[in-house]
Amino acid sequence: MQAVIIEIEKPSDAKFWLDLAKKAGAKAKSLTTEQMSDAYLSNLIENGLKTKNVSRTSVLKALKENK
């Protein structure tokens, strides 16, 4: 599965793109930038828990990227 992210300014633009995706037969949903950042950080944490070692540098880098 692949995803396409389109950053928009106005809520009306989101509705247009969601409607277009649904007409094309694709699944679509709207997320805020904060929700995407939270999901990304959550994924990093989850992947980190599966490894024995996670460097302090990589954790700090991930946190800085999500500010």
C-alpha cells in the first residue's frame, strides 16, 4: 500500500481532495499536521521498542524533527 500526502490551506480544499479520492475508488481521510507528527513519533517509538539499543542521538533527533 502507498499513500499520497497533499498539504492544503483551506478546509474547503480538503473536502475537494477527499471527494476526488473517493470518486477514484481510493480510501481517504483528513489529518492535521499535529496528528501526522504524533503518528510518526509513535511509529518511531514502537520500532525502537523492538530493538535492543536506541541511541540517545536518534531519540533527540526524532524529537527535534517533530517540533
